[in-house]
Amino acid sequence: MPETTIVAGVFARGGSKGVPNKNLRIVGGQSLIQRAVVQAKQARYVTRVLCSTDSPQIADEARRFGAEAPWLRPAELAQDTSREWDAWCHMVKYLREQGDDPRYLMAVPCVAPLRTLDDLNKCTDLAASSDADVIMAVSDAHKNPWFNMVTIDDATQQVRLVNEPAQRIYNRQAAPQVYDVSTVAFIIKCDYLLTATSIYDGETRAVVLPKTHCVDIDTEDDIAYAEFLLARRDKEST
């Protein structure tokens, strides 16, 4: 098996409409950017941690906790409509131009403050043992498209299940297992990243994590919930 080398990338745009200055917000005593950088630096097989951001303030905060922030992200990669995939490619191309050629890039989003170091290590260990193109973190889904997720036809207002099973399903336990995609981490082979267009184009594997580790910060309510869970976790650990 080829040597496992991972560069971690913390990708954090400055603009956030739902929660202004979201990536600099203090949640559980740490800024979201701080928590992501510190965890990434401690993760198994990680050789470097870089921050990709268009914000000088976020870049300074990332450097303060040990990440490299050698440039500000180009404006075209930092819009609301910009693909995160393109920012990932931008970082890998930069690394190769500088003579660093890691096998994997691990994206560590700031918006998952309930993530643990053990969660990251489970992801990096699966990358090392499986040689998959992509490793992602997931959790049990809150809803199921075969049972309690519907669409509404714009023209007729008819309600239909998102996926119609061959036979009607009358309880959640009988529905096929589905998972929510988490923002805990994405690990991608660098060669694959520069030639593919999606995390689902190649061999993709998942690490299933508890729902409470996968809270995604999009709103003030999410921050309040994350604060509650982090306080409860701290209490349980004492």
C-alpha cells in the first residue's frame, strides 16, 4: 500500500449570511476556525495544515493556531455559488507547485464543532486501509426518502414520496437505511481530485458517526444546539 500522507485543508470563506462572521464565532470556548485547525493538526497521518480563505481575519486566526495561510483565496472561488471542489483543487495545485505531493487532501470544515479527534482518525485510518478515492463521514438520517420524505408537484400540488418503493412501507424500520452527509471531514486522493468532478465518481467509502458529532452550523439555532451538546459533553467527561 502506498505511503499515507495527508495534507489537511481548512476551507473557510469570510462571507456568511446566516451567521455573520461565522467561522470566527466562539462556540464552546473556541472559535470555529481554531477548533478545526487544532483538530486537523492532531489527526493521524496529517503532515501539514493549510487554511484557504478570502478573509485576512480568518487567515490570521488560522495562523495563530498553527495553520499555514500562504495566500488569500481568489475571489472567483469565494462566492456563494462557488464550488468547494474548485477550492480543494486550487489547494492541491498550489501544493504541487511548491513541490509537495501528498497522497490525500483532507477537507476539515469549520462548521462541525462537535467533531472529535477520534472521528478524524477513523476517517484517516479508513483512507489508509481501503485505498479508496474518497472517504466521507455520515450519520443516520433524520428522514428517509422511501418513508417520510416527499415532493410536492408545482402544478398539481400532488404529494409523492421522493422514492417510491416497490411495496408500500408502513414503518421507518422497514425502510432501506439511508445516511446524512456530514461536514466532519472529506478525504480525497489528490490525483482523483484533479481528474474527477464529484466525490461520487470513484470508489467512495463512509465512516458512520453519531448524529451528535455531526451538527452543522448554518444558523444561530445551530450554534445554540452545539453549545448545549458541547457543555453536556464536558460535564460527562468530568
